[in-house]
Amino acid sequence: MKSVLRVVFICIIAISISACSKPAKEIKAGRYGMMSDETPQYAALVFIMAIYEEKTLDEAVKISTDKFARLLRSYHTNSGVQRHVLNLRLSEMTVEPVSGGFQGITDFKKEATVDVKISGSYNNKRIIELKTVYMVRESGDWKISGVEDTI
């Protein structure tokens, strides 16, 4: 009887913990509004969203290479990274990958570049920018290694 109560107790705790955990970011992009979280496009979108929507740089640093993470941390705040690394300050924004140019299967690639369109507003002015996000694959995950303006 005690072992049955223990199992029930453990199940209740496991359900309550999983119900209280924060859901993963939902990204509406790609075909039919779905995008695999194993693609470089997904990593690029999560990175840009973390810079503009999170309160700290922790999420952006997690998906960056060590060298790029040190650069991000040197600016201390999200607004510092927006101003100096991305050269784009926005009060509200949306981001989407730029379609075009089939890149093929990314399962076996070690490096990737993704062009993203960032649109938003700052001081009541509408702004649309294109950025190129450079990535490398480390331990099976895509890590951001740099960002620059798309020409």
C-alpha cells in the first residue's frame, strides 16, 4: 500500500512540475506556420527574438558561440546589443526568415547563413531591416557566431 501511495505522489509531483514549466517559444514561420527547431532558420529567429523580447541576454548567450557570447555580454543589456551589435533599436518588432535561395539539406552542414527580415517601429517610425546571421554547428546545435547588415 505504501508503494502505491509513493507512486501516486511522485506522479502528482511530476504532473504539477511539468504543468508549471514555461512553454518553448512558438515561432510561426516556414511552410504552413511550422518550423523545425533543428534548422538554422529557427535558431536565427530565436536569437533575434531573445534580443528584443527577453529582459536579459541569457537566452541569446545560450545559443551563441563562446566568442560571440563574450561580445554580447560586453554590452551588458539588451538595448546595448540592439544599439551596437545589430545597429537597430526597436520598441516593437516582428522577425521572419527571408525566403528564396534553396539552401538544401542542413543536416550535414557545419556552417550556415540565414537572412532575416526585422520589421518594427521606433519613435513612431516604421523600420524594415535585413540582417545576415552567421551560424556554426556545435554538438548538434546551431550557434550564432555573428550578425551583420545584408547588402
